Amino acid sequence: QVQLVESGGDLVQPGGSLRLSCAVSGTSFNFFSGNGLAWHRQAPGKQRELVATITSGGSTYYSDSVKGRFIISRDNLKKMVYLQLSSLKPEDTASYYCTFPGYNYWGQGTQVTVSS
């Protein structure tokens, strides 16, 4: 059974930084390393938003709302995917989820709250 467990969310002041982690289990190394990964977020009362993706080859994509502030990365040996958040804004407040695009695998999410 594929499991994704996100962690690293916290309450942080505007302008602060966080590093989110997502641990994947229940997959083979070949499946993990051969597939892209993504981070999504959802704020209360808002639609889920794609934040960033990283392909199996390491190419990245960022939504306009986070470009230049967030960095997605992956460690295939550890089956981990990360999202480095910096210059955080109150509008970044949301639950953040990691996923395999094209597969219905979702974790419980980790809460990021940006507030003074």
C-alpha cells in the first residue's frame, strides 16, 4: 500500500522559511524514481492548487504564486520529496500535500500557517 506522509508544517511569521518533507513508502525504488512528484496546497474555502512538480529527471515547475520563493527537490534513495518555502506570505497559509501526478495517492497533509 502506497503511503505518503508529509511533515514540517508550522506557524511562521511573514518572511519566514520552512522545509516540508514527504516520506513515501509502499513503492519500489523503480516506481518512485521513475515517476514525477508534486506538491499541492489547499486553503480553507479555496480550491486545491498545484504548487510545484518535479519530474523523474529532476525538471521542475512552479506556479506563478510561488515561483522564486519555493524549491522542490527529491531524494530517490530515501524516497523523499521536499519543498523549501521561503519569503512566506499570509496567503501561503494552507495544508500542503505531496502526490504522484496521475495516481490517486494522497497523504494527510501538513499545515503551514503564516501569521504575525
